[in-house]
Amino acid sequence: MDFSILLYLALGLSAGAIAKYALPGKEPGGLLITMLLGVAGSMLGGKIGGYFGVGGTGIDLTGLLTAVGGAILLLMAYRKITVKG
């Protein structure tokens, strides 16, 4: 098994956990959902960061920061969509 996949999953888990800590609330999901949130946030953050020339996704501090930023944006979008009036 390729260890880079495991590193990306660990980065995703870290980013998802940081994003959920930064925006506390009631989102469903446990460890797997948090990891998927971080991985999706990494993809989103990498695209946005690449657009602004900040960097892309990677297993470093910049990659973690863009992943956390993307995960926070996804959490905010989730809350906006699921808010009950």
C-alpha cells in the first residue's frame, strides 16, 4: 500500500478535526465523516489556493492550512443549506 494515501487521509482527518473545532456545532458524523470533510476541504482549499497563487495541496503546513480553510468553507456551506427556518 502506498503510504502517501495514508498521509493524505491523516492530513484530512487533522484538517476536518481542526475545522470542526473552529466552528463548533451539531454536525452529524464521526471519525470517517471528519476525515472525508478534511479530504474534500483539502481539494477545495487547494483549488482556491492555486487560483490565488498561495500553493496547492501537499503534505506540509501550507497543505494543512488550505485543507482547514476548505473544510471550514464546506462546514459553513453545510450549515447554510441545512438551516431550519
